[in-house]
Amino acid sequence: MEPAQPADRAPTDTPPDGQPPVRPTAGATPPAGEPALVESTGPTPPAAAGEYSAPPPRKEKARSERSPKDMALSLLVLLVPIALLLAFYRGFLGGDEPVKVDPAPAVEQARAANAFPVAEPQGLGSDWRTVSARYQTESGSGTLRIGYVTPEGRGAQLVESNVPAERLLPAELSGGQPQGPADLPGGTSWQRYTARGNEQAFVLLEPNRTVIVVGDAGEAELRELATALR
């Protein structure tokens, strides 16, 4: 019978002096002579010979290009309603027609000012369209301007003013120069003038007013407007 060992005896697995303690591992201790099982955390070993992994499913390539026929059909679908709206705007709403105005208020305002004798065209056809009319005063002088679209679709303007001619003509005709008598009927002495760009003008100089008919309209239409003044 062996004698009892003291209670403070050090455990048999205590490492020698100077060595770190050994922590017990989880799980059962394998029997002596058998290798311990170790969990592998490394990459998965390659498949055995003859085994193949299935390839990932292929995604269908989206069709990013359209054929010329598809593009033409799409464009046609867009253009048809635009063409219909444009035809309605022109045919029924008069989209290409200039906006007409009534010159009577501006003419009455000029006459009420009594700054100069006011004349207005008489007997022009309905194909002469008034598109602007304005009377304005500046420094004690008044100017009446009436704009027209002629039967040929050109522009013409009637200007009547008591502004001195030496200031009015350079402003209205952009430095235009006299070209001689206009030889218009009615017993008045109209003069032909050059004007800005491709415009021409007929000018009537009187002591208390100056009358100008100017525009890019043809000479025959400008003559018609000048001779219609009453």
C-alpha cells in the first residue's frame, strides 16, 4: 500500500520552468499511437480524376443594335403625328399668316396730337395686310409708323413725322441717299432714296412733315402704297 500524496502536488502536465503553459484542446484526446484529426481550413482539394464541375450558365448577350428597318419604322411613327399637327396648324389655324392689326387707333392718336397732317392709304386691296401700327412722341415731335405685308409677301412701311428731315431720314433709311424724282401721280414731289440692305424708299418732303414709304417690296408695290395716301 502506497502512502498518500500531499494535496498541493503540482499537476503532471505542468511544463518545465520557463516554458508557456499548454492549453488543453477541445474534444477527446486520441489514443496513444493514433494521429489527431485536424480540421482543414485551406482550399478545397481538386476533384478526383474523371469528375468535372458544371460550367456556369451563359447569359444571353443583349441585342444592342437595331436594324435600319426598325429605326425607319420608329422614325415614321414619330413623324406622322407631327406632320398631321403641322398641316392642321397651317390649313385650319392659318399658322403661316401674319397677325393682322387695326391701324385705326394709332391713326386717331396721331390726328388727336395735331402735330402734322396725317394721311392714310385709301383703296388698297384686301391682300395688303397691316401687321403693325404705332404712334409715338419724342421731344415734342410725333411719328406714325404703319407696317404692311404686300400682296407679294414682302414688307413695306409708311412713316409720317414732323421730326426734322435731317434727323429723320438718316435714322429711317440708314444713311440712304436721294436718287432723283420718283415721278408719282398726284401732283406731289416724291423723291427716290436708297435705304438699308436691299430696301428702297420714296420720300415726300414738306415744310411741316416728312412722309416715307420704305421696304424690300418691289417698286410697283411701293408706288401703289405711296399713291394711295389721302
